[in-house]
Amino acid sequence: MDETCQWQGWRAAAERALYGPGGFYLRPEGPAGHFRTSVHASPLFAAAVARLLGEVAEELGSARVDLVDVGAGRGELLTGVLAATAGSGLAVRAVAVERAARPAGLDPRIEWTDRVPEGVRGLLFANEWLDNVPADVAEVDEAGAARYVEVRPDGTERLGPPVSGPDAEWLARWWPPAGPGTRAEIGRPRDEAWATAVGRLAAGRAVAVDYAHVRAARPPFGSLTGFRAGREVTPVPDGTCDLTAHVALDACGTAAAGLPAAELVTQREALRRLGVSGGRPPLSLASSDPAGYVRALASAGEAAELTARGGLGDFLWLVQRVPAGR
């Protein structure tokens, strides 16, 4: 392969490395083999999503409700929500949207597909999906022009042509180029992916949960990084590591036209509304119900991790309501 063929923009390189033949996200161990999400941190997260699903069902006036998990990993969240809703009276249609193959032994009630189905009535939930939608990287050169960053499979980079067209328009609106050497991830593909997903809802809510930033506080040198076996590593598009970049969720929130304004809230606040907090149980419980106190203490510890400042609690939730008959 000659040099011209090896150099690619980060969007194309990451698409191949993550989702191409032998790509990182198609491996049998799945994401859980390399990093820990809120879903893996505690069953409290699935229980909170189950409560949110119940709220949506009540708003729709129906006990039959869809739950679509976009970027479903190996079905861990759906498995947890089905367990949490057992006996609740909800009839949940659980749909996993994932590009990897269906894992062996998955609950047969969970449908498995590679795209969001049409006509969803209920809750579309995307936990750490958009950060893995590949995006091009731009860097400002010495003359002040934003240029695409090109990369080889070994991670070597160079500056490519100037950013132009819709990508340049997106940068100007959402992440204006700053001084030489500063970088940005061009989030237009994430906006389009989110708008497409939301467009499949007939009624209900769509929620995207991710490490994210807003226009007033973009990271000056971007956020592209890699993860392998639980450790942060240099991002190299060779299929051996996760490639992720924080999401401009404020931009995504305006991508679905004709809908009510989306809400952007921290995971800490979103989970608090759903009854998850890190408060310790009263010490008096230790005397009246020692076993209950131990269970409550363990639950409080898990809740504290999910809502911690500087950790999972800093995730942003983008909440988009989709009224029936829009």
C-alpha cells in the first residue's frame, strides 16, 4: 500500500478501525472488556432507566412501551431494565441496536438489529454511543486556517487540506477555530446520526448520555483518545483500541428539527430526579436492621460512583421529547 492510500482523515480511519473487518467493536469481548460504563458500574443505572421508561409509558397512556438501546454493547442495559421492570405491569419491547453480532445466551425477548426501527413509541436511550460515531479532526495551522488532520494506521499524523463546505460551517457555528495548534472534532456526523435516530420515534423521549462539552467550554486541543483493557492509551486507528472523543451535545440538541427544545442536564441531576443519590443510610438503621443497613450502604456507594463529580456524574444527558402526532 502506497503512502497516499495510507493517509486518511480521522473519520474514515476510525470507521475502519472500530467497525471494519476485525474492528474493535466487533470483537467478542465487547466494550466491557476494555472500559467500564455506568451500565457496568451498578444495577442502579438500569433501575433508573426502568423508572424513566415507566414515566414515558405513563405519558403515552399505555402499558405497552418500546425501549430501544442504541449502541447496546452486548445487551447489558436491556437485560437490567427487563429485570427491573419484572412485575411492574409494563409490557416492554426491548430492541438492541448494535453493529456487532448478537451475543450467545442473550435473553430471547431482546430484539437485535443494526439500525433503529421505525415508529418507536417509548424511550430511545443511547449510552456512550455518540462518542464512538467517528468524526474528523481539524487543527489550526500557523496561518490560522483550520485543516483536516490525516492519520496513518500507526497513528502518525499530518495536516491535510483546509476544512471546507458543511464541515467549515459546522466549525464556525459550534467550535470556532482558535489559535495555531488548537484542535477540534467536527461533530457534524454525530448531529446527523442523532437526528436520524430521533426521527425514528413516533412518540416518547430520546436520551443521549455521554462525556460531552458545550460551546462555551470546548477543549482547546480536542478530546480524541483511546482505551484498551481499562487504560487510556494513545489513539491509534489500527483496530486494537477504542477511539472516542467527547460530544458537542449542544449541537446535537438542535439537529432534530420541528421538536420542542432539548434539555441538557448532568447525569448527577438526571439520576437524582430518578431517585438515585449517594446519600448514606441513617446510622440508626444499623441497630434496627443491620443487614438492611449493609445493603443500603453498598447501594449508596454505587450511587455515589454514578453521580460523582469528576467522574460518571459529569456525563451530560441530552433529553429530547417527541410528542405524538408531531
